[in-house]
Amino acid sequence: MNELFGALKPLALIETIAELQHPASLAELAVTVGVPKPTMHRWLGSLESVGLLQRTPDGRRYELAARASNLAFSILSNKPAGALRHEILQRVARDVGESCNLTILDGTEVTYLDRVESKWPLRITFQQGSKVPAYCSASGKLFLALMQPAKRDLVLNKLELEPHTENTVTDKSTLLTELTDIRRDGYALDREEFLSGLVCLAVPIIQQKGRSRACIAALAIQAPVTRLSHTDMLTKLPVLKEAADALASTLTP
């Protein structure tokens, strides 16, 4: 039993790093978890060696690696609450008449956790597990806007702001200005920035722990701009916000 308890401690460290919402140093993690630095050094080394953690480019801080993100995606996809989440998405798609999706952030990309397509013959189809760049998608910009500034800077430094359409924002200062507006407004729009002719609206799914609030996922709708303008899309905000509140309980322990 003692061996099992000892083995679970490094796994709890992964949860701690995820909750911090920013890359953390060995010293910060040792204080946060309440263990000596040599012990923390050993745990971090073990988790890094199996691909669950990685160091930031400066080599001094730790963050979740791709394997941890993939594990989180698998857990969420197979969680018993998945059926309830899908029902909520179906209700949103029915109420707004357009495709909707549930996404999580994975590094510099947004991953589709679940999706319900509209009934229209004209639509863009994405499969569960599909990935899109964070900087030119509504959900991705929402994640960037709501994360801690230090973490956002690290993510943006990894990004090449390549144009996908003529509307893609490729200037970092312009993107940062938009992210400030998104943080203030509580929603994000994709104005044909990833695919020409496709507009999107995303709202955050918030996890509340004590005084801290974190955006753990996003709910978004998509539509051809010929069918739903940006202005018309904003009229769907009440439906999305209500559904986001309902989805939050299916994504938290």
C-alpha cells in the first residue's frame, strides 16, 4: 500500500502543474506541493523521462507535455458524462440551427473533444480529435485570452502566425489587442480567419476552484457566413452561455 501511495504522488504533481495555469520552476513546485527540492527533482525527472512533462525553452520551468494532453483527451472522451455532454451539444445545435463543438487546448492547437453537425447540406465537417491552430480559431483565441499572461507569451512564442485566409491575423500586436477585447467581452469570434466563408463564435467553459477560475474547455458554433453573419451569430450568445454552464459540471471531478 505504501508503494502504491508513493507512486501516486508524482501523478498528483501533474494535476498541480495543470491547475497552476503557467509553467513552474522546481522551487515553486516544491513549495506548492510541500516536499523537499531533491524529492521534487526526482519526481520531475521521472515524469519528464516518460514524456508527461517537458521543460520550457529556457530549461528552468516545467509544463505538461503532449503525452499528458493526449491522456487528458482520452479520459475526457471516455468519461461517463460524455453522453450527457453530447446531449447538451445536440440541444445547442437544434436551438441555433448550426454545427457546434466542444474543444480543449492542446499546446498551440485546439482539439475537438465532441461535435454535432447541423442538418444543413452546406456545412464544414470536423471529426472528433481534429485539430486547428489556436491563433485563428474562435475557441483558440478564447483560450489564449483567458490564460495567464506568462503562459500566453510562451504559447505565442511557439507560434508561426501563418495566413490561412486573407482574414487571418498574422501580426502579434494586433492579435494581442484582440485577445484583450476577448478577455473583456467573454466570447471570441472567428471572422473567416481559418477557412474562407466560415464564421465561428465561442464561449468559455469555466472551472471554479475556490477563488480561482480557469477556462478548461470552450463551446463554439460554426456556420457559413452566407447563412449567419457576425451580428446574427452574437444573438446566439445566451444559448451558448447557458449550455457552457451545463457542460462545466460534466468536465469537472
